[in-house]
Amino acid sequence: MLPVPSRPTPLLDDQFRPLNLADHYACPLCLQGQVQSLFLTEALACQRCRHIFTVDLPNQQIRVTDSPDSMGWAWTGKTWKIIRPAAQRLTQTIGWVAGLLIGLPATLVWLGGYLFPPLSSSPGELPFAVLWAGLTLVAHSVVVLWLLASYYQLPVYLGAMIRAWKYQYLS
Ligand SMILES: [Zn+2]
């Protein structure tokens, strides 16, 4: 009797693993810590950034619960993939308010310099009002972008905050 050749079994990639509460995964928010299940709950928590995530096992998704914007991620088996509709909920109202906070002060400063120009200014010199309006625009842009990054808990912002915290307290 001829030996029956064994059928090659489909090899699972070593790194592929489904989302389950018994395992631990890289934190999708701070990218530095690890999320693992909270005792007796169906939630994951990061030991580094302390965020808590609800778990949707059938859809292999998690969603941050302790943030104003409930960002979500889908587990691909190897890594997290951000769920776009929730992550991009930068509403039109917030966009308008951010635009006003950036543009209005700089416009008012420029308008003041335009309506009431200095009595003596040498030709070819950059008017002080334009320079001051530019500085106002840059300063307000930084503040608004910082607020948005903080509100939406952007990973870049969280990573920077964690690095700053480590530098301050662990060095
Ligand atoms: Zn984290």
C-alpha cells in the first residue's frame, strides 16, 4: 500500500492571533503600552496611558471609553486599524471655530495696523502690523492645534506627553 501523502496544512502565521480577552496587545492610542483585560470585565486597559477600551469580540474591535471622542480600532490579527468614521469626526462646527480662533485675531491685528498706520515708516521695511499679525497667526495656530490634539487624544500628542512625563519624573 502506497503511503498517502499528507496534505499540507495551512500554516497560521505565528504573529496572527485573534482578539480575545486573555491576550495582551500593543496599545493603539499611546503606541507605547500594552492593553490587557481588566479583571472580571469585558474591557481592556493600557498600563501606560491608563485608557480603558470596550471590546467587541464578534467584530474584533475596541473603542476607547474614557475619551470625549470614542475612537475605535479594528484588530487585523497583527495590528490595529483605526476605524475612520469615528476617528474623523472633526465636525464642521469645530472646524469653523478653529478657523475663527486662528484667523480672527490675526485679521484684527492686521486691520488695526492697516487702518492706523504708524506715522513714520521707512519705505521697503516690513510694516510692524504685518509682522505682528503673522506672529499672532502662528501663536493662535499652535494653541488651536494643541487643543485639537489634546481633545482627540492623537497618538502623536500622547506619545509626546508620555515622553515629557518620563523625562520629567524618571530622569
Ligand atoms: Zn496606552
